[in-house]
Amino acid sequence: MKSNEVSKLTELPISTLRFYERKQLIPEQFLSRDENNYRIYNEGVVEYLRDVKMLLTLGFTIQELILLISESSHVEKEALVMEKIRFIQELEAKLEASKTFLKDLLEGKANFQTQCRSK
């Protein structure tokens, strides 16, 4: 696949694909060159880039992603992933508390008094 097709399938701008290449975030197994020196991606790159997008959404930095695909120790990689899991668990707890507060607010049970519903 050429860059424009990968861009469409992953919803990533071509400039982002180039950036990922410069940062060596796209492993060589997904990229080659044709006789005109155009980039050719194999089909596995689409799912790989979807995973990259998900990891970025989860709060990983580009440097952390590079670490995950590097030859770094498994211990270091596991620690990084576990840190993100803990972060998400903390976020879930905060969101649950926020949801409970808002329900209490609707029901008039919160210390902050406002009338959200008609009687």
C-alpha cells in the first residue's frame, strides 16, 4: 500500500506517517521501497497504527512507544504498561465519584444546592 492509502485507512495524515517513520515508530517489517523509491507499506501496518493511536489515546508518549518496540528489558516495558493501567484505574475511580456526585446533585442530595429538575 502507498502512503495515501494507509493514511485513509488509519485516518492519520501522511505527515504523521512520515513523523512516525523519522521517530522509527514504524518497524521496518511494515515498510519497504519500490523501484521508484516510493514507500510501500504491508497490510499489517494498518492494525499496528491503530494500536499506536490507541496507545497515544491512553496517554503513552511517542518516547514511551519507542521504548515499547525497542530491545529494552521486559521488566521496564511491563512497569510502563502497569503504570498506565494504574493511571486508568485512578481515572475510573475519579469518574465514578464524579458521576455519583452529579446524580446526587440532580436529586438535591449534594451540598451544592441547585434545582436541576422541575417539581
